[in-house]
Amino acid sequence: MTSAADTAPATPAAKRDRTHYLYIAVIVAVALGIAVGLAAPDFAVELKPIGTGFVNLIKMMIAPIIFCTIVLGIGSVRKAAKVGAVGGIALGYFLAMSLVALGIGLVVGNILEPGTGLAVTDAVRETGHAQVDAEAKSTTDFLLGIIPTTIVSAFTGGEVLQALLIALLAGFALQAMGPAGQPILRGIEHIQRLVFRILAMIMWAAPIGAFGAIAAVTGSAGLDALKSLAVLMLGFYVTCVLFVFIVLGALLRIVSGLNILTLFKYLGREFLLILSTSSSESALPRLIAKMEHLGVSKPVVGITVPTGYSFNLDGTMIYMTMASLFIADAMGTPMGIGEQIPLLLFLLVASKGAAGVTGAGLATLAGGLQSHKPALVDGIGLIVGIDRFMSEARALTNFAGNAVATVLIGTWTKEIDKERVGEVLAGRLPFDEKTLLDDGHGGGGAASADDAEVPRQIAGGEKDGEKALAKA
């Protein structure tokens, strides 16, 4: 009894203290980055590779984390139909929320009419066309791109959906193997611990990455661009806030009985990370770990979060709507509702390749307009200057949408431990910032006895795995 009492308090306190200082350092780095960007813009732009390097370090961990999470989740469940149900509900929800986000953006864009009175110069036209050439991707290319060239290339190509596909196949294969697959599951559990530990080490570079990213953004977009396009920018920010706190907040309260502010407080460090890097992908691995810790089961987290990063882009939907209407007004060719709806439905499909990478939203908008309404491409150059600032709100909204979606889908499929959710959000079960896993628990999200959960699933075979999932 004494030894248990001695060991429990010592470690968590040390971990909390260290990471607390780390995120204070991130806030200081963001403030310094803004100051350097305003004081020496040319020098600040040269710092961009520092921010890019940090985001790339995190992105290299995404594929192995997705693979381990999904394989451990699916491989220990007997009924494949359960996983299929989660995927079906997730895709249905993503489509519905994308349409809601488009609708809200449509209403606000038509009320504000922010592009009226702006002039499109030759320089602006060239900038717009350059965006199309940068990264235009057809729907067919996107769908075919989900299939990797080889199993290994799914982990080296940086495509989230490719890693998801391979992980699903491996999970179902291990599920079919039964007891013969248990040693493999044990090995993957150890790999998962290693991968999350590496990610925790990378996070210590966050202040340096935040400084470089924010300095480059502030230095590259002058104050003039911000002033002239303030209406669009502020309108977009307000729309995102309304969508998150009214639409998503109401859904979360009605379906799961949770307060959205409490959930966001739990995810505060992830929001800070996104704000400092302008990329929601930088927080993807931590969102997986935190949703499991919160009490959502592994299969739900493993399927909902990676799929949501390509199919549940609420912030990108609002951005596409408002930016399209802004450009049409600026070009002197405002669109009627009859033109707006087909264009936006087309962009709904086109945007599915724009995962949370900085700049992908602008490239997808350019590619979508080029395919559907080429005359509007000339005006894309108007928003290039402020795109990085809108990218902040886009990434934060996309992340918020995926966090809420994971809790909602966990609730609908009864794959969430509500008692654990209450304990975690009340701060009585703190997240382990050192390992990003419940220490020794295989990262489970079932109950406070997670430490034994995954080994017990593996040792006891399929029946125990199903019990653990049902308990979640």
C-alpha cells in the first residue's frame, strides 16, 4: 500500500510541470514571431523553413500512429460489422456537416458582399493562375491516390488516407487470423508506444517551430493587405466562431451532454499548436491520443479522426464559400443563387483532397474554380495576401469539427465511456504528456484500467477484445 502511494504522486507532477513550461514557451515564441515579422519582414520571411521543418517532423509520425491505432482497435474486435457501422455513420455525418458549413458560408457571404469595389490588376491575375498550376487535383486523381503504389509507400508518401487504407486491411486481416494474430498485435502495441514517445520528444521543438512559422506569416502579409481585405477576413473568422460554438456546440450538448468549452479546454494545447503552425495536421497525432484517453474506443478514434481530416473540413467549406463569393463580386460578376449552389457543391467534392495542410485550401479553391468557372481564377490573387491568416481559422475550425465528430460518433455507436469522459474533463485523470499514452495502457480509451486492457485483449483472444470495446 505504501509503495503504491509513494509512486503515484511523484511522476505526474514532474510531467505536468515540464510540459506547462513548454507551452508557455510556445506562447512567448508566437509573440516574438509576430514582433520580428512586423519589425523586419524580409528577415522574417527567411525563417519560414524553421516552421515548415517542425510541421514536417510531426507529419512524419502521422502514418505510423494511424496504422498502430487502427490495427490495435480493429484487430482485437470480433465483429467486422461494428467497424463498418462506425465508418458509415462517420461519412454520413461528415457529408451533413459539410453541407451545413457551406450553407452558413453562403448566407454570410451574400449578406457581407465583401468583394464589391475591389480592382483586379494583371499582377493579381497572374498570381491567381499560378495557384492553379501549383496543385490542381481532379476527383478521379484523388480517389485513385488513396491506393498506394506499395504497402511501404503508404508510410513514406505522407498521404493520410493511404495509411488509413493499409491499416484497415491489416486490422481486418489480423481480426480474421484470430489467436494466431495475437503476437503481431503485441508487437504493434510496443511500436505504438515507441512512436508516441518519439512524438513527445518532437514536441519540445514546438517553440522554435512556432517562432519561425508565425514570423514568416506576419512578414509575408503586409498591413496593407490586412486593411483592404479586413471585411472578408473578419467575416470569415466570425462565421467560423458561430459555426463552432452554435452548431457544433449545440450538437455536442444535445447528443453527448457535454459543454464544448470544457472539451476545448481539454484540447487547449492542440489549439495552440495549430495556431502557431497554421496546420491542423500538426495536431492530428495528439488528437488521436487525447480522444482515446478521453474514453472513446480505439476503432472509433482510428477511423473517425484520420477520415475526418480529409472528409470533415468544416472550416475549409466556409472558406471556399465566402472566398468564391468574394472573388465573384470583386470581378464584377456577382453570382445568383442558381450559379452559387452548383459551384459550391462542386467545391464540396473538390475539397476532399485538401487535408489540413497549410495552403491546400487556396490550391483546391483555385483548381475547383478552374474546372467549374475558369473566369473567376483571375481573382484568386486578391486573397493570396491574407490566405495564411484565414488558414489559421480554417485549421482551427477543421480541428474543432473533428474533435466534436469523434465524441458524437462514439456516443451514437455506444463506443464511449461516459464516466471516464467526466473524470478526464474534470481534470481528475490527466493526460500523460510524456508518453502521450495512458502509461502502460496501450493508449487505450476504455477505462482507468487501460494499462491491462490491450494485453488482456490479446491474451484472451477475440472474446475479451469485444468485451473491452462494449465497455467503452
